[in-house]
Amino acid sequence: MPATARAAACTLLLTLLACGEAGSPPAQPEEDRPVVAGDPTPTVTVTGTPSPSCDPPCRRRPRVVGRFDPDLAPEASGLAASRRNPGLLYLVDDGPGTTSVAVLDAGDVSLVAEITVEGMVGQDTEDLAVGPCRAGARRTCVFVGDIGDNLRARETITVTRFVEPDLSRPPPASVAAQVATLRYPDGPHDAETLLVDDDGAVGVVTKDPGEDGLGAARLYVTPRFGDATLTDAGAIRLPPPMAPTASAVVGHVATGGDLRKGRAVIRTYDALYELTGRGGLSRLPSWSIRQIPAPAEPQGEAVAYAADGCGLFTVSERSTALTAMPCRRP
């Protein structure tokens, strides 16, 4: 979401979250203060509570792994784990004018590469996904969703994809890419969530607040990458957040997500939700959903499954911190 489109909302939001320049935030208990890996007590403020039975997968408490250079992604908005290069993450800024994707080491958040995507000049690049380049393919691709539309005025949106490079050798300066132009069947929508499933289907989850102010995002899908008119697959009903701080100001809306076989995660400004079920991407609205523990981040924008398909990473558009929630193995 470009800053110019949300200045008033962010001013109030940052005040509520004690992130603004004016005034000082109330003192936090030591155990609630965000820390960086290597600090003596690595914990982060958490919203939401796990289910009493701790249904798998259970994850460790969120902790800040490290911070990336703010010039790399001033408004970090999309995050995805590499499947070809374990331990690496792709990160994208929402622009406008975005032409590249950054690659970070998930262990220490150091910059591995900044890859120019040939032909891409994003208007509002809001999310990333990694998945098969096509159904049944062994090669995986990075998908960049230029899907943001704050004014709901774009006649079309685009998804750009490129084959994941082998980053065990010196990274390429640029990669060739393909672009799919997509159109909604019912007029423009704002969106910040891009999903790709193992069958090659591409989905966009809209940033709709719902008539009652609760989450009622809609999923639009196309069965394969390419120019298409998206199909409306239905509403994804996001339960009310346990701590509705930001959503009370800017709405209870989907700001990022990721997908694995039988499992998906969607985030809002205040919460993380995990969905589980059977079937392909188009069946997502029918899956069961629950809120899971989440780091308290100012303007949380992106979430990604780790390479193991269980652990999670998050970033905020107004912070350079990468937060990890590793899977708690038995």
C-alpha cells in the first residue's frame, strides 16, 4: 500500500501502536521487548494464543532474526522462501517502480543478491510466491504479484514469474521473466495476497473489509499462469482478531499469505490465520481456519512458510526486522 494513499490512517495507527515520533511508548516488561538473535532473552510480543491441545504444527515463539538494509525495501511487502535454495528468502518492495527482488539469508538476514527482473516495472508489487512453474514441473518459479490497487481503479493487474536461479553459484544480475495480465470478473479490487499451488494455479486474495467490518476477503483464481479473467472462488471469512488494535483503524483485511499442500497462512495487520483442508487452491474458502500466535508488528505486511512448510517468517512494511517462528518438532 503506497504511503500517499494511507497517510491519515497510518498517523492514527502509529499513534495507537506507539510507533510515531511524537511521545514515548509505555514501558514494556523485559520479556515483551523485541530482540535480535544473539540477545540474552530472545522473545517478541505475541498476539493470539495457541489452541489448548497445541494441534500440530506447533511453533516456537516469534523472535527477530535480524534486520535488512532499509534502502533495500523501504516498504517491504512480499516475502517467500526459496525452494531451490534452502535457507534463502525472496523479498520485494511495493514500489512504485519496483524492478528487482532481493534475496536474503534466512539465518542472519544478510543480502545474498538483488536480482533485476527483466521487463518488470511494478506499479504496486504487494506479494511474492514460489511454486512449480507449471503443473507437474520440477522447476520452481518466483511469482511477483503487482496486485495492489488502493483506489480500485486498475482495469488489470499483473503477475510476473521467473525461474528460480541456482544461488549456490554467483547470482545473476538479472533474470528473464514472463508476465500474465489478469482481470477480475466483477471490476477492480485492491489486493496484497498472492498464492500459487502445486498444480500451478494462481490466486489473489482481495483486501476487502466486509460489510460488517470483519474480514470477508475474496479469493480469485486462474488454473494456470497466463493472461486470464479470474474466477471468483468465494469469500474467505477471517475471524475477529483477539487484539484488534490496527484493524480498528484501517480494517480487518488480508495483507499477505502463503500456501503449501493442505495448508495456508493469511495475515492481517493484527493477526495470523492458518487454514487447513483438502483440494486445490480454489477450495481454500471451504477450509477450516484458526488464529495462530503472531508477532506484534507495526503494519504487518508479509508472511511466508519456511522451506520446511511448517515454520513461518514475517516482515512489516514499517520495520526492517525479519521475524521467525520455527516449527517445534517433537
